[in-house]
Amino acid sequence: MKRAVPVLLFFAALVLIWHLASVSGRWSPVLLPPPRDVLDYLIDAGSDGTLASATLVTLKRLLIGYAIGIALGMPLGLLTANSRFFHDTIGAVALGLQTLPSVCWIPLALLWFGQTESAMLFVVVMGAFGSVLIATDTGARSIPPIYARVARTMGSEGLDKWTRVILPASLPFLVSGLKQGWAFAWRSLMAAEIYVTILTGFGLGHLLHYGRELSAMDQVIGVMLVIVAIGLIADKVLFSPWERFMHRRWGTGLK
Amino acid sequence: MDHYTAVAPAKLSVENVSKWFRRARAHVHALADISLIVNEGEFVALVGPSGCGKSTLLDIMAGLVTPDSGQVFADSQPVRGPGRHRLVMFQESALFPWLDVAGNVRFGLKRLPGLTAHDRMRIVDEHLELVGLERFRNAYVHELSGGMKQRVALARSLAPDPRVLLMDEPFAALDALTAEQLYADVQRIWQTRRKTIIIVTHSAREAVTLADRVVLLSPSPGRVREEFPIKLPRPRDINDPELAAIAQRITAALRRYIPSGIPA
């Protein structure tokens, strides 16, 4: 509780400065609406279901694309960690793709899939899978070799060794890779939704885009806040439990 | 107690084992024609300066490394790979941080046939008690001191009831007092469990404290030079003057085999 009070004060001060700047009249209210307007937008769009349905559309794309990215990236990462050939080939491709901002996939996705859900998913998958692959590869390579020796002498081989030693041992790398994959997936999806109008679903990115088209700054800021909130909640729900687990067991990051 | 004596200790024989390590710039002759017999239930220490190949020899006995020539037999069966009857305890405890203490001790039991979950729990409890850590069964690895970690590693190696325990400098990283406590524990466990134990160490005193027989190896290439049977009564105390005198003789012999100019 003692920690919460100054934090709340900080954010209250932030909103107050925003409010004062907005009512000072220095900037047009079209460019800088007061916090009250943004709150009104959030309440309106929240109660008429616009926000909920857009969030649902976006989250569905994100989760499916992210899941595909993990399902591809993790096994391939284990493969590249264990074979020089796959490391030099698939690993090199993944590394190369990592340097490509995922927005760059949008033109290709549009030409290949048209303005469809598949194009959206494709962009998300391409955003997530490379970082998951590279993190898995790094994780599996960074395991102290002594763990593998212990496993061998204890008769743990093959699948048993992978599930009981290699994967848990690379957990710290896996979690940061999954986190990075999530961040990339989220960014690429937002870019895709802002750039591409598709008829099968109206996501948060589209709300943002139309906010701009209509010069509705309250909508733009409101949707941005929702996007930030979803990112924070996802971090807490998806990754914090793993991080706590690791810190407790590995004895890292305490205090 | 029955469970403890269920599996007989094994006899291990090393026959004319040689090993080279091929590096880009040089071939290192690590072991030259090593022959050694370790009897059932015997406690043998391999002593030598760094680079004498003693750890490599231990790895070969464990089946983790294949010799270039020669063979190792465990109870007349040729060793072709690692097996659960020959377990290794390493210098770094190499405990798994994602498991708690009990989980680490249980690790090797999962692959043993014919054990129920209840059996495994009982075996884990017995072994935690054996090393005096029953109160720490749910502790995490990072919460343990160096000595406690090695105790858990010892319990983990003993739990699957191997016939041979191979120890690779298990006490080298511990402070003197902690190491002394562990010498007492290892002697007690060896006397009750009658395992065949082979320990690699660079400390002559440690070797004399623990072993029935000390085998002296010399470096480049590793060869067996001398053997010292240790007949002192047990339990032995590392500070015993008689023991120190024997260790002194071994250290003196060791010096003769270190090539001049190369520090040990």
C-alpha cells in the first residue's frame, strides 16, 4: 500500500498536467482533447460494445498468430540448436528475417492473401516466429553442458532428456523469447490493422485508423490507452507467473 | 535397512585404456595404457596433478567418454555407455535449479522400472535423511550452501542405488570445515551402503582420509605410477598426524612425477 500511494500520485499528476495543458487554450482541442473527452469516448465506446468487439477481433488474431509462431519457432529453434546444418541454414534465415521490420511483410501478405484474415495472421506469425526460434536456439545452446552429462548418467535420454532437462534448463531464455515474440506479434498486428482495411473484422488498429480519418483525437488517444492496457495485462497474465517461478527457483532478480 | 544392501557393489576393471584428444593444433595423449582393478565395495582414490587425465579416466569408467583403445568392464560386462549402475557426482553440484531438493533427488528414480510413486517418495525421504537434509526437502537449490548442495548431489547419485559411485573432485570447491563434515558423512555412508566408490582428487590428504587405496597418476600422458594401500582404522580424521604422514609420502611421490618447470 505504501508503494501504491506515490505511484497513484504520479499518474494523477500526469493527468492533471494533461488537463491543464488542454484547457490552457494554447493548443487546439482537436489536437489535444482534455482527459475528460477521452474518458467520455472510452465510456461510450465501452458501453456500446465497439471497444469490446474490436478488442476481441484483435486478440483472436493475435493469439492464433502467436500460437502458430510458437508452434513453428520452438521446434525449429530446438532443431537449429542441435544441428550445425540447420543452424547454418534455418537459423541464418530466421536471423535475417529478424532484421526485417514486420511491417515490411504487409505488402507481400496483401499480394499473396488479399485483404483477408490470412494476411493478418501471416504478418503476426512472421513477427513472432523468428524471435521465438532464436530465443529457443540461444536457450538450448546456453545450457551448462554439465546438465546434459548429469542427465546422461542418470539414464535420461531422447524425449525424456528434452522434456525434463533441456526445456526447463532453457526456461529463462524461452520466457524472454516468448515475451519478445509477443511484443513483435503485437506490433506487427497493429501495423497491419492500421494499414489494411479488411472486411472480415474490425480490430483496434482499425479504430485507431478511423480515429485519424475522422480527426477524432479522443478516439485515437482512447484506443492507444486500450492497446497499452492490453499489453500490460498480457504481460501480467502470460509472463509474470513464469518470471516469478524462475526468480523463485533460480534465485535471480530477488529484491 | 534391507533396501540399502539390495544391490551388490560391482567390480570395475580398466584394461589397457588409452585416450588421445585431437585438437586443431596438437594431439594430446591424455591416458597411456591404464590398467586398474577396483574390487567390490572398495573405495579407491585417483590422485594426480592437473592434466594427468584422472577426470578423463573417471569419465571413461562412467561410460561418458569412449577410450581409443582398451576397455572397461563392470562385473565382466564391457562398459559401452553411461548406465544407472555407475553414477557420477561432479565437482559443481550440477543440481537442477528448476527442481526443489526432493525433485533433484527424485530425478534419477523416474527412469527406474517397477517403482510406484510411493516408493519414490520413500526413497527420496530415506536419502535426504542419509545426508541430513530432511528438513530441506522443499528448498530451492539457490537457497542451499555449497556443502548442502554437494549433499543433495550425493543423495541424488545414491538414490537410484548404483553399484558404483564415481566422484569427480566433489569437495574441491568447499571450504575446509565443510569438506571435513562431508568426509565424515561419505565414510559413514560408504560403511553402511557398501558401494564401490572411486574418487578423483588432487588432494593427497583427502584421498588418504577416504580411500582404501590411493592410486597415483602422473601427467603427459596420464599413467598409473604407484599405489598406496591405506590401512588406517575408520572413521578417519583428516587432522590425524599418522594420516598426514602418509599423505606427505604421497605428495612427495607426486612431486617426482611432475615434469620440472611445469607448476602443478
